[in-house]
Amino acid sequence: MSDTRRRVKVYTLNEDRQWDDRGTGHVSSTFVERLKGISLLVRAESDGSLLLESKISPNTAYQKQQDTLIVWSEADNYDLALSFQEKAGCDEIWEKICQVQGKDPALDITQDPIDESEEERFEEIPETSHLVELPPCELSRLEEIADLVTSVLSSPIRREKLALALMSEGYLKKLLGLFRVCEDLDNREGLHHLYEIVRGVLFLNKAALFEVMFSDDCIMDVVGCLEYDPALVQPKRHREFLTKTAKFKEVIPITDSELRQKIHQTYRVQYIQDIILPTPSVFEENFLSTLNSFIFFNKVEIVSMLQEDEKFLTEVFAQLTDESTEESKRRELVNFVKEFCAFSQTLQPQNRDAFFKMLANLGILPALEIVMGMDDLQVRAAATDIFSYLVEFSPSMVREFVMQEPQQTDDDVLLINVVIKQMICDSDPELGGAVQLMGLLRTLIDPENMLASTNKTEKTEFLSFFYKYCMHVLTAPLLANTAQDKNSKGELGCRRPMLSYVKHFHSFIYLFIFFTFKDLQEGSTKINPVCPDNFQTAQLLALILELLTFCVEHHTYHIKTYIMNKDLLRRVLVLMNSKHTFLALCALRFMRRIIGLKDEYYNRYIIKGNLFEPVINALLDNGTRYNLLNSAIIELFEFIKVEDVKSLIAHIVDNFYKALEPIEYVQTFKGLKGRYEQEKDRQSQKLTRYRRDARSLDEDEELWFNDDEDDDESETVDKSRMEDDFSDGYGKYMEAKKAGAANGANNGKAAALPPTSPPSTPNNSSASSVKTVALPASPVVKTALVGLVDYPDDEDEEEEDEEEEDQSPRKRPRLSS
């Protein structure tokens, strides 16, 4: 009991609202079997008697004050307080209380609403037992009422008692009546007091009070009181906005008066919360939890009532898809459906499921297909929001719809193609809409959310559909931008390939791209073989590349076939020349994902197409700049080295090592050379072992024939002479055969392994000095057996190679193409 941290004084609040000292003792928190829970126990330091035994109830509101004081109200309507000698002890007990209640100890008050049994108990308490007595509802007493309302906010129980008092005898309506009197008299002081009173009543967080305040009779008076904030020089005109500026539009007449009233009420309460009331502090957020719930349940009720009115919704979708509907009317209909879907987010999961199935049955997806292709930007934006709700709720439902479309429509008006075209033609300079649509497309083509489908063939069927009907629309801007049509200056042209694409796809996409590129060609100051060097187009291509990179990671067969057929990687790597580094990085990331799969089909495709050349050119052009592009390219080669991708290592060292050898600030390229030499030595050892085995076989054959001769010594002289003649002849034959075999091996090497420097015109140079020459479009792929065995007569060839290298022209620092 000598621990001063736990030394406390126990206080209780008497009927005169004064604190009585119950004694000094030491507090502890422990489980009490009789109370069946963790309790606070205080034993007197004088005789150890029990001063306090209080169970920590999950519904009791505790408050920490002045670092050494904890205050709360017990169920039998009296307040208690523990005053600690030391702050450390107060913090320990506070943490224990918060742990039991599941609260954050950083807060100074727990704000759990009391349960229904406590509400019933308070309602059963006679009026005379209320410790909160309201002054008479008169103009002269407004200041006193305001002070009272403000003072009870710190005590949850006193807030409850004040709420009960306000609901009795129509006190709240009388207060709102005084507002009209004060406004008529222009009594600013009284109006300021009423602002404090109404704001405090909202913070009482009582649903029964909200029902009165937000009724048709009272809500405008509540809004009027909140106009007269004492901090403002002039009052706001919120009532004027709600009654005159804000217009309620019925896209289809609502016959249910209750539904109409609920919509009006929800809008006005939402306005009070979002516009009129100041942004609540962390402490005040708890006071408005019931207001949030009030709005929430109103929205649930509105959605439910609209769902039940099938005639109303059927009319909405009929007019939405009717070609004769006016544009302004259609805009209102789309906005209504958008708000309808937004309200549905308040529904429980099973109710939300029924809601979206109802929309699907009413034809929401065919309607979206129509409105998303319209010219009105507001309509398209609202339709995009509706589409996002549907995709987030059930991608499978959207996929099922789009897979049925090819049977009844053209490719150009398929829903997914409409979405892709809207993404491509987004007029926002920052492509905000395009980013949103790209995310939705990614969700639709993600195999991960196809696995749980009851239809096990959904993944195969949908991906086959997407690559057959939609992928060409997605990649069209990319292919059009990277068409390698060389003009007279050796630069890549854009205009002719653009025209060839226009005839295949919807024209408006390509009109957008064509005029963009025309401006680029006329206005670009950087001589660059790549056309898409304006920021917006570069952003669009980056989005497309991000989606294609996702496909590489998640669609193994379909995307591989598409890349091979369209030579897509070569087209993407053209963008390594873009002046926009983020676009070059997107192109590099696409290649990195492909190499990361370690698929030999991809590796052979890269080797055959010599597709490392643009990457190495970008590295060399970047020079000594230490930036993200430099690091990303080096990481690509580091991955190849660490994973020991033999075919790519051989290709890189054989064709590009001379260009990469000067880069010494990292050991990546020397490491690649080391890997290459290790593999070369391993193959050489295997070949040497093979040749040694072949020679031993020839020696065994001779020994066998010699043994034959020894066994036949008992034969006749004539026969021995014949055998000797045969042996001599065979020995000469074998010697000739050995000599022929040695020559044949050298000749075979010369035939199978051509010299590194071809005996060509003086303009040709060594294939190993890659950075000095123009590489062939389809370079010879060297196998792992190239140059693995040295023969004496190779020295002459090496000398010839060195002479040719001395005669070659001066080498450029960049790979040419």
C-alpha cells in the first residue's frame, strides 16, 4: 500500500451539486467474481476498508480531467470522481478503463451512447428527480438557457437529463417560437443565444430531439437559428438558398407524398451537416454520431420505397433509353440514377445485392451503353460513376452481359469498347476520367475475381472474348503512335500508319489522336523519332501500358499470343525515346515484366527481334545521369544476371558487351560477362570430354584386331601372310582415317562456327563490337557452343580478325538501327 502512484481521494457529488470527500486510499483494477467483471477497488489507507467497488461497464462514460482526475456517473444517478496523487497512476487506471471499453487512451472522454434499458429507466424517473431544471421559456431567460445547454455537454448523463427536459411539454417548439419573435424584433443578442442553444441541442445527440427539429414545421426555424452565428458580422442566408435557389426536380413525378417528404428532409439535414455546421473537432465528432445515423437511415428508407415502386423505375429507364428524350431530360435522368446508386451504398449487403439485381433486370447496362457514348460530358461522367458502382458490386454481372453482346451488335458499340473509347478520348488534361475507367477495366479483366464464380469457364470465355473483340481497340493508340515508317530523314513517321488504322476502328478515336499528333509534329522542338510527346497523349499511353503490363502478369496465354502476333514489345520500346521519362519507364516496366516471367518463348522473341538495342541506347543516351531511368535499366540487367537467364546473357554479351564494358560504377555488366564465361567453360569441358571418348574408341578398335591376330598364330603360313597383309593395310587405313578425322573436325568447326569478323567489304566490322555498327534486324543467334574449343589453327584466324578490327571505321557511342 506504499505505492504513491495509486494513492487517490474518492469523491461523490451530493444533491447540492457539491463534491463530498469519501476518504483516501489506494486504487486497483481487478476481476470481481460477484460483479462478473473488471472493477475499480479503493481500499482506505488507514484501515484497509473498502471505500469504492465499481464495475467498469462498457456503457459507462468516463472522463479524464486535469491529468489527475477521473470522473464518471454510476447507474444509481450519482457522480463519482477519483483524484490521483500522481499523473502516472491516473494514466495507468485510465488505460485499464479504456482497455475494458475498447477505447483509445489518447482520448479524454469515452462517449458510448447509453442502451435502451437506461433510456427506459430515465423515462421512468419522475420529473421532480431531474437535476437539470430548465428556466421558463422567455426572451429574458435565453442567456441562462444557453449557458445551461453549453454546461451539460461535458457530462453524458446530464445531457440525457437535459434531452428529457427539452422533450417535455413542447419546450423545444417554444424555443423555436421565440426565434420568430426575436427575428421580428431584430433582437441580435437573443438570436445569438438561440444559435448557441440550437447548436448545443444538436450536440445532445438525441434522435427523439432530431425528429422534432427536422419535422416540416420546425426545420426552417432550426436553419434560421443557425444563420446567426455570433462569429459572423452578417448572418448567412441558408433559408433563402433552400427555398428559392435549390429546386427539387422530379424527373418522373413521385406520387407518394411520404417519399417526397423524406427526400426533402434528407436533403435539408444533409445541408445542415455539410454546410451550416462548422467542421467538428475530434471531440465533437462523437456528438454528431446520431445525426449521421439519422441521415443514413433516411437514405435506406428512400431506396427501399423507390425499389417498391416498380412503375416509377420502369418509366425512368424507358425514358433514359428513348431516342426522342431531350438532352436536358436525359441528363436529369442519369443524375437521378447516379444518386439512386449512391444511396444504395447505405444498404446492408443482402439488400444491396437485391438492389443491383433489380437494376440489371430493368436494363441498366444497355442504358449505360447508350448514354456513355453521348457527347454530353456531364451525362458521360454520371454514367461512368454508375458503371463504377456496378463493376465494384459485381464484375461477373458486367462480364456476363458484355459476352452476350457480339451476337447482337457491332464491335464498335460493345459496352467495353465504349468504355475504352471514352478512356482514350478523355478531355480532362489530367485524364482523371481515364484513370477511373482504366481501374474499372482492370477489375473486369482481373482473373482473381473470376475464380470464385460459379461458372468455372468464365475466365477462359471472357478473356477469349476480350482479346478477340476489345484488345485491338485498347492498343490502337499505342500501335498508331509507334508505327515505324521511316521517312527520308530516317525518322519514324506517324501520319501514314494513322490513316491505315482509321478504316478499322471507330473514327472519333483516331481523329483525336491524328490532330494531337499533327500539333506535335508542327510544334515539337525536340528532334525525336517518337510522335506522342505532348503530356496528355503520353499520359494516355502510360495508362494503356499499365493495363498491358497487368495483362502480362495475369494473362499468360492470351497476351503472349497477342504480343507475338503484333510484335507488340518492339512497338512499345519505341517509346523509350520519348522525352517524357515516365513514359519511357512504363515501356521499360512492360519489358521487365515479360523478362520476369523467365519464359523461353519470350526470350527467343526478344533475341530474334534484337529488342535489347533500344534499351541499351536509352542507357547510353542517359549518359552519366544517376536517375530513375538509369536505375531501372540496370535493375533489368541485374535481374537477368541474378536469375542466370542463359539465353539472354549469351545474347547480351555476344552483341552488346563492347558498348556496356565502360560502365564500371556497377558490377552488373562484368557479372554478366562472368556468367557468360562460366557457361562457356562448362560447355567447353563437356565438348572436350566428348572428343576424348571418341579417341579412346578408335584405340579400342585397334586392340581388338591385334587380339584377333594373336589368336590366329596357329593358322597356315599362307593365311598368316594374308592376315599380315590385311593388318598392314588396315593400319594404314586407320592412320589415314585419323588424319581425315582431324582435318574434318577443323573444317567442321569452320563451317559450323563462322569467324567473328566476316570477310566482307571494308565497311563491315566485327559483330562483337556492337556499339560501333548497325545491327541486323534478325541477328545470328549464337549458341552456347560458339568458340568453346581452341585449336592451333585458330590463331591464324584470330590474327586475321585483329587485322580487320584495326582497319574498321571509328565507332560511335550509340547503337544504330
